[in-house]
Amino acid sequence: MECKNIQNILIDFIEGNVPDDVKVQLEEHLLTCTQCRKEHKQTHQLIEELSVLEDKTPNVQLKEDFYTMLEQEKELITKSPLIKKPYSENNLSIWSYIKYAASAIILLGFGFLLGRNMQIQSVKNSEIAALRSELYSMQQTATTASLSIPTASQRLKAVNTINEQVKVDIKTVALLINTFKTDENINVRMAAANALSKYKESPDVRDAFLEVLEK
């Protein structure tokens, strides 16, 4: 088994989605090829990192702490004694201002902490999205490359995998057209035709169907 074939099915191998005979050949190759072992390790690590990453919601404890501090401040204000009765109204007015000021300070602090937490979460979400995009790109490359593997069963699996995807790029559609027109296995060609039926509005796809029908 050549290195280019190994690299094309690394993800399927790691996820346990290759036939036993291919698995044995791949394992034997990894024992002797340093470069393929390195790529296998990097791909395996990327999949593991993506699987353990979880979306985290902003910490609700911040909101609870804010209301707790506000209640404590209100209790301190209401329990404070008025020293001189003639000035009780003025003192009450002063305490009201203090209460509002304290509440405003606490609210600003809460807003700062919440905003910072959301900013950190946004960065983490961006990192997760980047990892997912990278993994998807690797899977897309591996799947399309599998169309050139000599084994018909592997090519058929690659076509079915592409057919399950919601959207594919122009390059993948072109590979499907080529498979539909030239693959030696009738089952692979039929699977490619089924996958291409989702893109029948494409002029290239329509031309491919007409060309095959005219043969």
C-alpha cells in the first residue's frame, strides 16, 4: 500500500471504518513509514481535541453574586442608625444616594465580568469552528481521494459518503461526474448518478447525463 493511499483513508482508519484486510495493510505500512506515522498521530490528536471540546454557557453564578451583593448592601443601609433626629430626612436622602451609587457600581462590575466572560466564550467558539472546518476539509479531501482507490467497494463507499453531505464543492461534483462517466464498476457509476441527481440544475451535470445516455 502506497503512502498516498494511506493518507487518503487515515480518518476512516482511526474511526474504525475500513475493511479488515485494508486495516492490516495500513498497520503494516505504519510500522515502516515514519511520515505516515506522523500524519496518523496528528490526525488522531485533532479528532480527539475536537471531541472533548464542548460549548460552554456564560457563568450564571455572576448574576446570582450580583443580586446577593445588592441585597447585602440594602441590609447595611437599612440597619444604619440615624444619629440626629432633626436631620433624619436629609440623612435618609444621603443614604438613598449611596444606595443608588453602590447599586450602579455593582451593576457596572457585573456587566464588565459578564462581557469579559462572553468575549472569552466567543474566542473559544471561534477556535471550535476552526477545528471543525479543518476536520471537515480533511474528511472532504480523504473522501474525494478515495474515488481513485483500486478497490470498488472503497470507491462505492466514497460516493455514498459524498451523497450524504448536505453541500459539496465544485471540485467534488466534477469528480462525481468523472466517476459516473468512466468508473469500470456499474454499482459505483449508479451511485455516482444518484449523488449527481441532487445537482441536476448544473449544466455540467446535465451534459454528463446526456453524454452517457447517448452512448
